[in-house]
Amino acid sequence: MKKKHLLQLIGIGLLTHSMVLAKERTDIYHKDWIDFNKNGKMDIYEDTKQPIEKRIQDLLSQMSVDEKTCQLATLYGYKRVLNDSLPTDNWKNEIWKDGIANIDEQLNGIGKGAQIAPHLIYPFSNHAKAINKIQRWFIEETRLGIPVDFSNEGIHGLNHTKATPLPAPIGIGCTWNRKLILQAGEIAGKEAKALGYTNVYAPILDIARDPRWGRVLECYGEDPYLVGTLGTQMVKGIQKQGVASTLKHFAVYSVPKGGRDGNARTDPHVSPRELHELYLYPFKKVIQEAQPMGVMSSYNDWNGEPVSASYYFLTELLRQQFGFKGYVVSDSEAVEFVASKHHVAPDYEDAVRQVAEAGLNVRTHFTPPHDYILPMRNLIQNGRISMKTIDNLVADVLRVKFELGLFDSPYVTDIKAADKIVGADKNQDFVLDIQKQSLVLLKNDNNLLPLNKKEIKNILITGPLAKETNYMISRYGPQELNNITVYDGIKDYVGNDITLSYAKGCETTDKYWPESEIIHYPLSDKEKQDIQEAVSLAQNNDIIIAVLGEDEECTGESKSRTGLNLPGRQQQLLEALYSTGKPIVLVLINGQPLTINWANKFIPSILEAWFPNHLGGKAIAETLFGDYNPGGKLSVTFPKTIGQIELNFPFKPGSQAGQHQEGPNGYGKTRVNGALYPFGYGLSYTTFKYENLKITPTSQKTKGDFKITADITNTGKRSGDEIVQLYIRDKVSSVITYDSQLRGFERVNLKPGETKKVEFTLHPEDLMILDKNMNWTVEPGEFEFMLGASSEDIRLKQIVQVTP
């Protein structure tokens, strides 16, 4: 109790100190403009009616070298790097006395700051007030008054204590729902704006091609079209609220060699063609369709060149080809790695020069900003970097600040509105809806699901994840919510109608893990006892709900895996439960595809839940008992074994085929073939019929559009969602193209017996390939258009002609 009071007093002291630091200036604020440079007249950059480019050039002309270089670095927030929750007198002695590009994660509830100054984080209005105080210091106490861009993470929802959470991005991807993702972006952007954040680091546009990689859970999926389409909606939603969206991680970040996840991901084995067709495709699509204001450069290399020090990536591709007009911020330590890991710079100062000349605008790392600013000033003083380069970099940063309106209205104008706008409690229907739509039914033999409350008297809930919550909490999302476990969700749902029993059965991992993934160790007496407890309880129950998979310690950033089986003793637990003869429902909590071959063969029903948000337990319970009919589809392929990796969609013809068993070379019977669950796969409690495919026209010029329609009918007895997927196949081309490619999808809700017409439009860019000269072009010839329920479950198809 004493410690709690002490922390409160410290927090109050910090607030009081900042309040008496300096009186707020009122003389610089005028009706339609702010006198940022305090010279008593309206300069061009202060004139809201002037064109942005003219305002940028005017401001640049007034800036000193010190002021310019300060606009090229991030200051990490309170107790990350910044030692003060609010401005102090000493700030006049800090390097940011001349301004700063952005302050990241300020007072968002992460780390020690949440313990020392909780009152500045929540209530939300206090947070908005604190951000205003910091912004006011930069406007009133620096010479030119350049406002700060307040950035924050946002891939699981805005990264703030009690903000509205999303499922893990891999779950978001499995919704295949554009409108829902747009709404998610709108909520994150609206909450950010209300709290004073002006830049949200989301979405992640990396494509998850290696399921061993720990950050699969933070990607929308493995297909570039799906990732690009959903990413476009997220960016539009965020920026619709007047907040910048910053894309992560540019580029080729998600395929470290062998799935290994070192502190500088290097040596991605990606050809130039794959680079453009797969890994750059989402960035190009999102930049051109949604115009995000930010991009985060990754710290890996490609083709022997660090991306963050690559003029090709940061200038030629990003700006000249894709048309990006915002500013590029580095991933943490990307600049340092140019020298320390990649060894293409003889020292750190030269690494600073290289990234700046490549087009990196703002350096971010968990060290003070002077670590970057001072070497940059030294480079300028010694003539090793031109002022033209510096001016161009600073102009990009200023452009974003002008476009965000920070020079017109730099403060949160309605502080009290934050308490009405921000918070998971304000968006409970949405939080539950997006969580439900992310669920994927992988198996349901004999329609075991949905469970009937009237026919079941006793249920055993078991598994190490049944009462776990750590997978619901991410350092990239809200931290302090009331998380509903799977056990609590089911308990709340069934009430007194069904008797519940619980046994953990085993831990998520054993004491030898991860070595136990490659070496078998016998069960300890305690492990045998725990499994036997679950088995004994199962004998007295009608059904078993086993909640298995991975927790936050098993997968995530810097947590790549060697294998993809159920960790620890979970497989032994599952097999022991199966031996009881009781029907089992397996609920998977995991961040990456798992090689659950045994479960797929013997367990009748499997529900994939990924890493749910804080209402995950409620969503899962309502789905298991039929209040909700699962309609999600897999955005990643599930391999049967890591020996099949890479096994992805899209793929080149024959690259994922079986071995010849007939003909002159027909002796290939040495390999397991085929996916466990293919891309786009997902079941429902109902069934759907596809018919009446119509394509207009059936012959089209290379610059014309195709219209595709079909009727989808719910042929079952329950309402449900079907995700209709449009694939194309280029029958003959000048270079080898993918076997098929996703080029459209639509999530349709249908009542029993209801029919709806789905419509798609294919534009010329949807048919483009990279030709032999690496130019995007539409080649005349035959194309096959296919509609289906997954990449392998094609229901309708037709060949069309493309003519010169």
C-alpha cells in the first residue's frame, strides 16, 4: 500500500512540476494562424491558405542545421528513452530543444511508465491533456515551433492501455472482410486522434511464407493480393480520421533463412521476380490505392544490400515507382545494423550517411536521438553529406506534418471527448464481431458442432490454454483489459444448464522445450499425474473441450520455432483423452499453422481461434454452441510437416505437386504430399451452392475490364457466411506464372435457402505479369477465371480471351 501511495505522489509531483514550468503563451495564437516562430507576423509556413509545398520551402529556409537534423530522429517515449512524462526545465538543455521529428509510444501504458505515471495514461482525457502539454512545449519553447508527430503502434488495435483490441493480425486476415477491416482502421484512427496520437504504425504488410517464423501471427496471411487488399482498407480507415498510417516492414522482411529470427534478419532467398510479384506487391498496391503517409524500413538485407541503406528500395522503388510521398522511419536499430551486422559500413557514422542518402527520413531506436543527430551534424560539417539531401529528407517529414494539419490545429481540441470515444467498452459489439469472424472451422465430422445445450449435461474443459490469457496481450496492442478465457467464456454461456469440470492436463511447454521438439524425453511423474487427472475426469463427462496450441511464450517477435507440432506434452494429453472414447472438440490457440495431423485424423471437430482479443472466450463459446456460425477462411496454408516447407499459395505449376508413381520415372513414393489445410479453406455449419457463372465480355482487349457474377445459395438449415474467392490462371505466358492467383473475394451472409449474386470486376492490372524484361504487362491469350470456396475447392470456371 505504501508503494502505491508513493507512486501516486511521484505522478502528481510530475504533473505539478510541469504545470509550474512555464506559463502558457497566448500571444502567438491568432484567430486563423499560429505565430510558430514568434516574430509577430504571419510567415508563409504559418499561413493556412498557402500551398503546402510553398509552406515547406519557407520553413526550410528559416531552419538551422541543428533544427533540420532534429527533424530526422525519433524520441522514444516515457521510460523507453524519455525520462520525463511531461516537459521539465531541463528540456531546454536536451537536443530536442531544437525540435524532434516524432515521439513514439508516449504514455501508452507500456513498461515502467504505466507504473510511475498511470494518471497520465488513464483516464483518457488526462492522456490527451498530457499530449497537449508536450506539444505546447515544442510549439512555444522551440525557436520555430515545429509540432511533433506523436506515433504509436497499432497492429492489434491502438497500443494504449484500454483501447479497442483486435485479434492477432493472422486472425484479422482470416475474416476476409474488407468492410470490417475498414471499420477496425476507423476505430484505431479515431481513438488515436482523441488521445493525441497522430501516426499509427499499422498495418503489417509482410506476407507469411514460412510458418516457422514467429511473426506469422502479426501478418494478415501468405497471399500478396489478400494482404494488399485488407491492408488498403486498414490504411483508409486510419487515415480517414486525420491520422497517418505507417506501413510495416518494407521490405522482404518475413522470410529469414530457414525461418530463423535473429536480431537482424538477413539473407532472404528471394529472386528478383518473387520480390516484385510477392513481397513488394502489397506495398505497391496499398501505396497506390490508399496513399499512406508513413513507411517503416526493415533491417534485413536483400541481394546483399541492407534495405534501410538502399537507394533502390527507399527511393527508386518506394518513391519513384510506387509514388510514396510520406516519410520513412527505420525499424529499431536498422541504422546501426548497417555497420554492426551487415558490415557494409566501416563505422556507425558512415552507416548514418548511407541510410540518409538512400532516403531514410527518420531514425528510430531505443537510444537517445542524439545518437543519430550528432553524427548527422558531423557528416554535414565535414562535407560528407549534402544539404540538398538533408533538405529533401526534412521536407518529407514536414510535408506529413502539414498534411496532418499540425501547423493549423496542433492540439487535441476536445480533451473530454477522449473519455467518450476511446476504449474497448465503447466498441464491444465490434470487438466481438471481428473476433467471431476470424474463427475458422477446420473439421466437423458428423456435425458434432454446434453443441446442443439441451442434450449435454457435463463437459470437461481441459488443456493448458483453457484458462490462459497471455496470448490476448500484445506489446503492440491494448494492455489492461478484462480478458475472457475460453473456460470463462463457456462457463458464462452455459450458466447452470451444464456442469463443467476442469483439469489443466499439462503445461503449454515442458521443461525441456524447445529441445523436446527434436529429442524425446519421457514423461515425469507429475506430467503423468496431470494427464491422468484429465482422463479420469473425462470418464464422467459427455464431451471434452480441449484448448491446446501455443501461448505468448511460444511464438511472436524473435520467437521462431524449429517444429510446428503441439508444444510440450499436449499431444500426449490429446491422445490420452481420445482413448476414453468421449467425443472431443479441439480449440486451437496459436500464432502460426500447426502440423496437427494426428488431431485431423482422429479428433472429430477442430476450431482455429488463433490469438483472440479480450472477448475471445465469449466468441469461442457462442460459436461452439451455435449462436454464431463460423465463416472464416485460412489466410495461410497448413503444411503436414515442416519437411514440406515452403508450401504456400500462390505457387508455380508443379512446384507443390506429388511424385510420379507411373510411367518411366514412376517410382516416387518417398514423400508426404499435399497440404493439411489449403489456403482459403474453412468449413461452416451450413452448406453453399455455386451456380450461374457469367463473365462479360468473354473476349476483351488488354486494357479492358471483365465483369464476373455468380449466384451463391445457402443450401443448409443455418444462416452463415460464405467467402467466395476469385482466382485466375494465365494459360500460356512468356514466362512461368503462378498456377493460379487470387484476384477477388467477397464475404456473403446468407439465410437458409437464400441466394445472393456476387459481383467482381477484373481490371487490366489484375491480369498483369512481369515479362522477360521485368515490365508489368497484360499478355494476350487465354485466361481461366475460377470461383471457389478455397484455392483447392473450385466450384465454377470459364476460359476467356484477351486480345491485342
